[in-house]
Amino acid sequence: MTLKQLENLVVIDQDITDDTYGTYYDKRTLEQLLDYGLIILDKPPGPTSHETVAWTKRILKIPKIGHSGTLDPQVSGVLPLGLGEATKALGVLLYGPKEYHALGRFHSLPSKQKLDEVLEMFRGEIFQKPPQRSAVLRQTRTRTIYELEVLEQKERLLLTRILCEAGTYIRKLYYDIGEILGPGATMIELRRTKVDQFHESDGLVTLHELANAYALWEEKKDETKLMSMIKPIEYALSELRSVVIRDSAVDALCHGAQLAMPGILQISPNLRKGDIVAIYTQKGEAVALAESLMSEEEIRDATKGYAFETKRIIMAPNIYPKKWRSKSVPKD
């Protein structure tokens, strides 16, 4: 295992994994990645996020793809896509921080001092009401602007980098800045450069590159390029705390059972009650997302009971053998 979140875990118990079942997360075949993979797409300006997903389905010829965080049609940039069963894990990216590069135009030229003063007002927690054209209820809410940096200014044009809480409307941010400056401001171009841990500098995949790579695989049986574009879905969970379980507990979880103490092998250090965790097999495969019902210290001391409450099952059932018993039904 080499994923960051699976290193330096606290050992609760030890066991060996049966290589007959499952697949090491970083050894999946291309066919397996098309059902448990992640593509960090560079969405072009023009199509909606829904249309972009539909095009990707047609390119890869698979029935199920989901995206993490809608981008408006004219906005470009980072759009994580989950393939097949991997769509179940994308929810963890919805609430992580987002970074944007925004180009706006002021209706009159502000002085540098005045601009600096106003921008400082929008760093930290702000109040924001969604615009009229939005998919959410239009009520005032708070959002946090972690970083607001001026990258370049040319007369009335201003290019900024914004690191913010999920759900922040950048167009509305520019509008509000313009209102305080006086004459107003309008955002004219926007690009999302980061979603949680995924940044455009790490390398994005365009639709054209994806189509060419798929054609290369289909026509010449060369899967190298396409394989390099699809990450294991476990990379989307790298910021979560982790739990590793026995092979014998995997299928029970996939059928909806809760994780009991005897099934736990390793946990993240400093685990706290209420933390959302990713549950993995010993091969590093994501099984489920769960909420911790105990702290690290309590799990170390416990010998029975449930330590985690399952919130989302990721792995399909019957990949690992059934080694659990259903409750028997009494005979008449």
C-alpha cells in the first residue's frame, strides 16, 4: 500500500489477505478501472457539467459516470469524474475547498489603496446570497474565503486567485466587491483550478485526449495512454482518516452490515468520535465510508460492539467470499 492515508496506521490486530479475491487498488486492469476509476477532467467552456458527463460516457462506452461539483456552462477547469461504482465515493469531494482564477472588469478604475481595503473585507467569513439564477434557495448564508490574491491588474481588468469554501459564488463575489467600490464590477471569465486535493498543476485530462486514448486502445489494443488518465477511486479519499478490515468482514459490509470490532485491523492515529473515515480492504480497495462511533483509545480497549456506522457502501457485493452468518429463521 502506498496511498498517503494508508501509511503509519495504528495496528489493532493482524491478518493476511487472500489474493484469490479482490485486486490491489494499484494493480487494477483497465476494465476494472472503468468501474472503479477517477478521471480529473479539464472541462471546456460551453457545455454544462451534465453534457460533459454525457460526452464522456459516449467516449468510454460505459453507462454510469458522475461528477463532483457542478460548473456553470462558461466555466472551465477541474471536474472530477467517478466511473461506474466509483460514483459512490465522489461525495467526499463536494465539501472540500475550491480554488478559482477569475477575471473581472471594474466599471471605473479604483485606486490601489481603495482596492486593497475592499478586498481585505472579503477575506475570511463573508455573507453571501445566491444569485437569481441558481439551483439553491436564495437565502443569505455564510461562506469562507481562505485566500484572495491579486495576480494581475491592467487598468480596469483584475485577475484574482480565490481559495474558498465549497458553495461560494465567485460571480456574486465580484458583484459585491464592485458594489462596495461604487460603480460596480462584472466577472467576465472563470476557471476552477482546484477541487479539494486535486489541482490543475497535477495534470488534467481533456475530452479530446480521452477520446484519442480510447481509440488507441480500441483500435490498436494499446491501453497505456488510457490507463495513465484513470486513477484508482481511492485517490479521492486520500484526505480522510482510514480503517483497514479483514477479508472476512468485507462482504458483510457490502451487504449492509455494520463493522464490528473483531473485523478491524488498523486505524488512523488520533481518530476521533464523529470523524468520517474510509474503510479499506488489506489490498487498499475502498469498501465504504463510515462515521466513527469511538475514538482511537476506545477502539484500542474495546473487544466487541460496533466502532463505525456505515454511511455509503462503495464496493459491489460478492467480490469477497461470504464468511458471515445470516440470522436463522426459527422453524414452525
